[in-house]
Amino acid sequence: MKSRTSEHILNTSADLLGISLFVITAVQVSSHRELTIIDELTAMMSMFFALASILSFLSIRSNSVTTTERLERIAEYVFMIGLIGIAGVILLIVTNFVR
């Protein structure tokens, strides 16, 4: 039975990619120049989410079980790196607005 993890990663990473791009746009439009590290980190995390989306899509489309499993595992790791990075960005945003 084929794993459905790739489908979940594809949906969630695409959603988080959109949110990340919204955060980058919001920071660029605002006058908060001290938040440039936030938009740089968010841009980096959006690259991880885009890569996770691509890998999970390729995993779904692959005909080889070995390739599917390998791509799915890599997509999981890349997605987790993006999630951890976004958690760090959220922490930075919260600490900047609390001060």
C-alpha cells in the first residue's frame, strides 16, 4: 500500500509557502527595517517549503517504489527543517513586538 505522507506534505508545504511569501511581502511593505533578518530567514524557509513540495510531488508521480520512498523521506526532512525555521522566525517576531 502506497504511503499518503507525500500528499500531506505537498498540501501543507504549499500552504506554508504561501504564508511565508505573505510574511516576506508584509515585512517589505512595512517600515520595519530592523526586521530584515525575519524576511531573509522567511525567504530561506520558503525555499525549503518549495523544495518539499517539489520532492513530494515527484514522489507521488514516481512509478518506482524505491524512488517514491526515497523522495518521500527527503521531503519529510526538508519539510521539518522548514517547520523548525518558521518556528524560529515566529519566535523572532514575537520577541520583537514584545519589546
